[in-house]
Amino acid sequence: MEETAATAAVLLIGDELLSGRTQDCNLAYLGQRLAARGIRLAEARVVSDEEEEIVAAVRALSGRYTYVFTTGGIGPTHDDITAAAIARAFGRRLLADPVAEERLKKYYGADALSAPRLKMATVPEGSALIDNRVSSAPGFRLGNVFVLAGVPVIMQAMFESLQDQLQDGAPIRSRSVTAPLGESRLAEGLADIQRRYPDVGIGSYPFVRASRVAVSIVLRGTDEARLDGAATEVAALMQTLGIAEADIERN
């Protein structure tokens, strides 16, 4: 029996993201790294620093996907409530982890280990710590939920340390074909190609460059030969519409 491909969701937590004050770059990183491991990122959500919202989102996503990755809300301040929300979502107690405390003590020094800093050593009962080589304060895993920092460089370091825990599949590859065309001119032909290649995801992404309408057709899948075949047909379709040469970019 063919093994079902692993799926993932990302939950971005923070009022600063919703206000526009902070622009997220964690989603793009996680999407790319997961795809390279053959894990399809199927959903992303952004929620505020409200416990009810985090609890509801974690419960919904953890029951739907193989993995859930949260970012943000595990720092030392009053609005860092992710650990408490995860504990509530799973019906666990929130406890001080002695290993996490020791790491913080080594990083800050015993005399500088204040109550706010100790808060970063508090995790739900039964959690496994996620290493943080940048600033020592760990993330944690509970069930299929990985709780990561919001600061990109720290989040990335945490992901590097946890990635061997993930189920690998065939890497998800992509091809893109771009041309100065309105996407409506490609619509019928693309639909025909999609019917012939149901195993390849085909997306149409219009844009304007130098006041000229153009479109990029992005194809995603795990079978390189099928991807190449579908991309070649897209390029040929563009040529029938007057594009002298449509280049295929491999990713």
C-alpha cells in the first residue's frame, strides 16, 4: 500500500503580524524546507496573542495534519502566552523544565536568571525540548505540534535541530514558465493540461512588470518526468499564442 504523504500547517502567532508592524518571513522558510523533505504545507493561519484563538487553532490543525508548526509567543513578556495555550489545548499542566532552566542558567548566568527569563523554561507537561543554539531558550514539541520562536534566526535554528524527527517523503519540486500574456488566454489550454496531469499541481499567477501584463505558470509535484512533461506542454501552449520561446525554470 502506498504511504500517504505527510502534511503540515503553520500557525503564526502575534498581534504584531496582524497589525502589519512586523512582516513575517517564517512561513516562506518553513514552506521551502518542508517541501524539500517531501512534506506538503497545506495550511497557514495567523492569530492574535489571545489564548482562546491559539487553543482553537491548535486543536483544529493538530487533528487535521501530520505536523503543526507554531511561531511566536514563547518569550519572557506578559503577552508570550503560547506555552500556556498549548498546554490548555492538550489538557496538560504547565511545568518548569529543569533541563531548560539549566540551559538558561548557563546562557545568562545564575545571578541574571530573572523570573521573566525563567518563564522561557516553562513548558506543558510531557513536552520534548527543541534545541536553540542561538539564545538557549528552547522551543518544545507536544504530540504533533512543534512550538518555535518568532524571531526568524532563532526559529530557523530550532527547525534545524528538529528536522530529523520528521517523516521524509519524495521532495516536492517545481517548474515555472513565464510569458507576457494575460492568464485568461491560457485558461482553457491549462485546464486540458491539468486533466492530463492530475498528479501535478498547476497554478497561474498573473503580475504586471513595466506596465505590461504577464503570467507565471508554476507546476509542483514529486515526479520529475511528469513535471517536465507538463511544463513542456505549458510552454508549447504559450507558443501557440504567439510567444516565440517560453523558458522553463527548474526549482
